[in-house]
Amino acid sequence: MYNLMSKVFDAPSLPVNVIIVSSWARTGWNVIKPNILIDATATRDVTAWQQLRGRAMRARRSWDKSAYELITLLLGTQIKGIRGSAYDLPADVLADAQSVNDVQYVEVLRQPERQLLFDSYHNGRGDEGDPVLVEKINEGWLNGFTQEERESLAVDLMLYKNKVTHIFELVKAYGSTKQVTYNRATRMWTRTEQIALKHMHEYSVNPFTGVYSSGEVHAPLLYAQDPRDNSPSSLVGLLYERMVNRDKAIVKGWIRAVITDLAEPKMSETGDL
């Protein structure tokens, strides 16, 4: 598995920073910079997995006080009651969300905040953007932004100053310790009972639907052909095809789950491959 992953992520067509972990690698990993984290054993230890995911979600050093304050101004007045919601949010997320909710209301952004918002909006954008939205940014009146514009600008700010770490579990499809099995009746690959139970105890954002939930919905099963004989090149092609340009959907899913949309999670189908 390690050899397979090294061939995948050493490919020049997929320039990433990557950390490969195993069931014993529970603490001490620096996941601040890398944007790919591979669990090469799909460890069944939920606590270990949550620790790894928590480290992967740590902010980059560029996510400074000015960026944090700006996102509170964009979204601080949008937070609804979090405690007692349907989501099993970690204590530190609850505390941060409450501090954002308590932010003092500001009507007009200062010049440094407007400049940061302008820079984050144009980061990686190939055109001049929406002239109406650009004018709103230049004016800096918070009341002038719609809810959708606030969320979109918050996503741009997160991606400009922070990161998205894509976490993959590499599962075994053969041998006595296989973690996915082939259902001949449905002609589909499914998780074993242990892996399915592990995913039921995890919450995250589905990269394709943007829905924050637990279970198989948040962890779609991807394979190029037959997972027992996938080649590195086929996996590279599949990952690029399916995951390219999904960062915005992932960040927006987290924002809506934690900040704005705290309704019951929708356990809808994801079209797993």
C-alpha cells in the first residue's frame, strides 16, 4: 500500500504535499502545510482517526488575527443556536463558533479589511469578477452583501489564507483483512461491518454534495476499475477527475454546517462509485 501511494503522489501531474499515516501514527504529525493525508491502513480506531483529522484541520500560519476577525464580520451575525443541535460538533468548534456569535456588530469595513477581502476575492480568479460585488467590496458596507455573497466571500477568504486537507483512507479489497467486499447481486463494492461502523461515528463534509453528516454519506468509496488491481496511474486520473475544484464546495459545506444551516443532516444518496 505504501509503495502504491508513493507512486501515486510522486507523479509530476499531481503536485501535492502528502503525509501517509498508519494505525500507530496517532500524534506528532505536522499536518499544517500538506494538503493530502493518507490513512494507508484505514485504521478502525475511531479515536486515532479523529486525532489525525483534527491535526489536518489545523489552520495555516497565514490564518492570522486579521483574517479571523474579517470572517467573524462576514458571518458573525449569522450563527444560530449550536448547542443541542443535530450535529456532534467538537467542544473547540462550539467555543469558536460562540465567540464568533458574540462579535460586536460593525457596519462598515475598514480599509485593511476591504483590501484583504478584495485580495482574497481575486486570488486565483482568471477574470475581473462580478463588477457589482467588487463595488460592494470597495464600499465596504456589510449590509450591502447578500447571505450568498457573505458565504462566497468567506469561502474565498478561507482558501486565500487557509487550506483544505484532503483525507483519504486506502482500503483493502482482498485477503483475510479486507475492508471492502463485492456484492455480486448489486454488482457494487461495499464496506465491511467494521469500516461501516467506524464511518457512522465520524462527521465530515461530502466533497461532492457539500452535505455535513456521518456514515457512508460523508466518505464516498472511489475506485477506478476493480479495486483489487487498480494501478497508480488510474488512481491519479480518478482523483484528479473527481476532486479537482472541490475545495470551495468543501469549505462552504463546513461554513453552512457550523455557522448557518444547523438543520437535521440529510442522509441522502451520494452516488458512490
